[in-house]
Amino acid sequence: MLSMRIAKPLLLVTTPVGVALGLYEAYRLAGGLVLLMAAMLTVIGAAMASVVSTIRREQAELRSKGNSGEPASLDSQRAPGEHV
């Protein structure tokens, strides 16, 4: 269990540092490349924010309907006759 307590904060610190260093190296390699990388990071960030907001909205809807907020099984979320 100790390794999990260390891993999460370590990832939360090293990931932004690695992204910043990557942007710096992109600037050193080719100045315009940093703009492409920044645009890519913006799109990925917007996609992640969209997914998180959708999940939070759906959980709030489930809670307001009286459910405990636990995710429903996949079978109950499928339309009748829908196959995987």
C-alpha cells in the first residue's frame, strides 16, 4: 500500500514538469513546434474536461433520481435489443 501512496503524488508532480520540459524542448528544436504542441495539449485538455463534466452530470442525475450514485451495471444502461 505504501507504493500507491507515493505513486499518485509523484505522478501529479512529474507529469506537469515533463509537459513543461517537452514544450521547452519543442521551442528549442523548432519555435513553431511549441505552438502545435500547445494546441494539441489544449484539445486534449478540453476533451478530458468534457468527459469529466459529462460523468459528473450523469452522476448528479442518478443521485437526484434517488439512486445511491453508484454506477449502474452495463446491462441496465443498454437499450432493449442492443448487443455489444
